Amino acid sequence: ALVDNIWTRFNGYKLDNGDKCKTFACRFSKPKKSSERKENVLFEKFRITSKHPTIDCKARIKITWLIVINIVRIERVRV
């Protein structure tokens, strides 16, 4: 079974014949480094945030709904 809480939608499109295609990326991927705190900002104005390490997760899947022949195809996308 597909675990839906690990995937976040990356992009998608719909074809003229009604077929749909959506690409999902791993939710754990974090390509950018977290920003640093700005100087000269009052302590009361700070937001409570936590930094997460940068993770290079390149897992992606593509789900295609073929409406005409009533098939759902799930395939791995190589990045």
C-alpha cells in the first residue's frame, strides 16, 4: 500500500483525453540550508522555530490515471 503521509505533491497535469498525471516528492527532502537569525531583533519578536538538518532525499513517484482503460499506474521517477 502507498503510504500517503510521506509524499507531498510536486507537480501535475491533465491531458485532453481526461488522463491525469501527478508527481510526488519525498516529504523529508530539504534541499536548502536553514537561514540564520537576524541580528538586532528584540528577543520578544523571535519566532519559536527549530532547525532540521538538510536531507538529500531524491525519491519521487509519478501516479498516472489512465481514464480510458481504467488503470492507475505508479512508477518511480529518476532525478
